[in-house]
Amino acid sequence: MAQPVLEFERPLLELERQIGDLRGFAEGENLEIQEELRRLETKAARMRHEIFSRLTPWQRVQLARHPGRPNTLEYVASLCEESMELAGDRNFRDDPALVAGLGLSAGAPLVWMGHQKGGSDVKENVRRNFGYAHPEGYRKAARLFHMAGKFGVPAVAFVDTQGAYPGIGAEERGISEAIARNLKTMLSLHSPFVAVITGEGGSGGALGIAVADVVLILEHAFYSVITPEGCASILWSDSSKAPQAAEALKFTSSDLIQLGVVEEIIPEPEGGAHRDPEAARRTVREVVLRHLARLKAMDPEDRLRRRRERFLKLGVFDTDPDLTPREPR
């Protein structure tokens, strides 16, 4: 299925199409065609850099949502030489929107989980509920967290969701309780734990599997308490003002690293992960394994203390002493 074209990508994709067509005629020794091909390739490289080095927050949202980006199961296939998906929460049913399982990575066992949107296939998107996990998805994740703690193996979570499912059934089955219990579980987990924001990190649906020792984010991903459309609907009663909301929310990777919400930005191939999924998966694997190796070397109690302190200090800012109110004389 053809990938959707983002509006700001259109001139570049048209130029790349021309280059592809010209390459078909450049098989021989025609120096004129070879020279034109080099000129267009230089122009495309310059245009690519200009577009993707000056993306607005709203354009980053569009990239983060691109269906061609690697999904959780693809990242797991790259991270693990062997893996096995586990299903069900031992209470209600399995939730296809949040997948989880066991794997061997670099010869060592680990527990993995993550949101699964579905990609470009509409039927698969519907089956996966577009990555909106139900309570049973978070309870399945809790099963895996307990397993990681019991056997002392690391956990890795891949986050890509607009949020937890807000439907009546999810409320009836306790979506808020399931997420809250996961937060408590993650803050008591002695195993090394790395979370990666691969696309959208939306609200409690993302946080429900991301209270980790290290939170990483892909270059064009974002992490926010609400979607830009939802924020615009609340502030201006107009979801079309989502680009303005995206500017105000400060949720891009560069914003989050400054705020201390994430520890590291994982670079994407120029143009986004959807333009070279294999390279994106390879980079994520290298960064995750590097952090896991460091975390494994730490004392478990010290690691757990640092994780708790990391999240307790979020949103806490020092006050400028010159602005502190003084007692009247």
C-alpha cells in the first residue's frame, strides 16, 4: 500500500521521483544525463536538510503519526534474536492494542511490551484499536512487570499511543485503576527498565508503561499530557487550531530533554523513521542495549531509588530568590 504524503514533504518527494526516473536513463555513458543527475541529487540533499532541520511542532506530530514508522513488534524483532508474545491479563481477555512478551537480546533474557497501532492496514488498525489500550492491556503489562521482577530480568517498553481507550467499557473495567496500579508496580520494580517513545506518547496511556529508569525518545516523536487537537478543543473550542496548541505544549524531543522528562534523543534517519525503518530500528537497538548494560551494572536498590527520585522531581522548579516574597519591614 502506498504511503501517505505529508504536505511539507511533497516538493522533496516530487524531486526524488524525478531523480528515480532519470536514473533509469543513466545506465550508459551519457555524460549530460549523469551531470543532471548529480545536480538534482545535490538539490534534493539540500532541500531535505532545509525541510527537516526546521520542522514546526505540528509537522513533528505529523511525522510521529506516519503509518510507515516502525511499530513495537518491528522494534522487538530488531532488538531480540528470539521472542515470544504472551497474551491475556488472566482476568478478562487479551488486548491487541498493547502487546507484550519475552525475548533474548544479545543472548540475555528480557521482558518487552508496547502499544501496537497497526500501521497502514485499515483492518489491522481497527483490530488493534489504533493503539488505544484497554484496562486488560495494562493488566497484561503488569503481569510481565511482575515476571521481570520475579526472575530479575530487564524490561523494555515501546510507547506509541494517543492515550488509553476512553470508552464506556474501559471505564467499567477500571482503566484508571489499571494504570494507577501499573505506576505503583513500576515504582517498585527492581529490574532495569528502559522506555522508548517511538511515536506518540499520550497522557496516562503512555505513562502506564513508561515509569522507567531511562526514558528515551525518537527525534520526531512527542510526549504530552494531551493531543494537540484535544488541547485546541478545550482552549479554543476548535480542533483546527491544533498547530497552535502544538507550539504551546512544548512536547517535542528537544523541549523534553531540556525539561528533564527524557534522558536521550535517539536520532532518526534524515526525513524520519518511515524513510528508512531498518536504520531506525538498528539505532534504537544500539541505544537501548547501551542503557541496559549501564543499568545492569548498578545496585538494584540504588537504581530503584534513582527511578523514584527521577519521577518525583518532574515539574519541580527552583524559585529565583530575587522573586521570593519578603516579610514586610
